[in-house]
Amino acid sequence: MAGWQLSWRVTLTWQSARYSPTGEAVQMVDVPMPARLRELVLAARANPLILNYSYRRHRFWDGSDAPRTCRRGHELLPGRGGGRDCLCATGHFASTCWCGDEQQVPPLGPGCGPVPVDPEADRHHW
């Protein structure tokens, strides 16, 4: 289902690029599960060839099964659909077709609504 996905982005800094599996001195790894994050952090701590590591939460929109057409069968044009933040924290795929059809996937429910934006910062509070 289309929606916001959460993962961790781990940055590993190797002593030299020749020790890194990617051939780069700085390697970035996306980790979707907490158990995998723990394994990676423990391995980084134990590896003397890794100088430093850090990790942070990473949020991205997964629109793999988002609708490609409106409910009337018209193909959605580029820029007419995309992920929208919501108070429910799941997010929704919102689209507007040239024919006037508007849809939200998943449908809006209790607790859904626009996320407040700080007008001075022009962004969400997080």
C-alpha cells in the first residue's frame, strides 16, 4: 500500500576505501528493521577498520502501488498526484485528474487532516 515508510540510514566511515565493500571511504546503508540496525551497529563497533558510524531515522514515500489512473480510467498526468502528510502519520496518495476526479489512497478516516505548518519556517514542526 502506498504510504510513508520509515527506516534508518547508517553512515559508515572506513579507515580506507580499500576496506569498504563499496570501494568508497564513506558507505551509506538503509536498514528497514530495528533488529538489522542493532546487528549493523554491533558489527561496526567490533570492526577495527571502521573509524566512525552514525545513524538517523529516514522517511520516504513508497508509491509502488499508488493508482496510475483516476476512477474514470484516465491516466494521471505527471504532477497531478503524490504523497501528502496527514495527522494520522500514515500519509495519503492524493491525486487530481484533469476531469475533476479527486481521490485519496488510503481513504481519509477519523484522525486525518492537514498537518500544521509553521509559516515562518515554511515547514512542518518536525
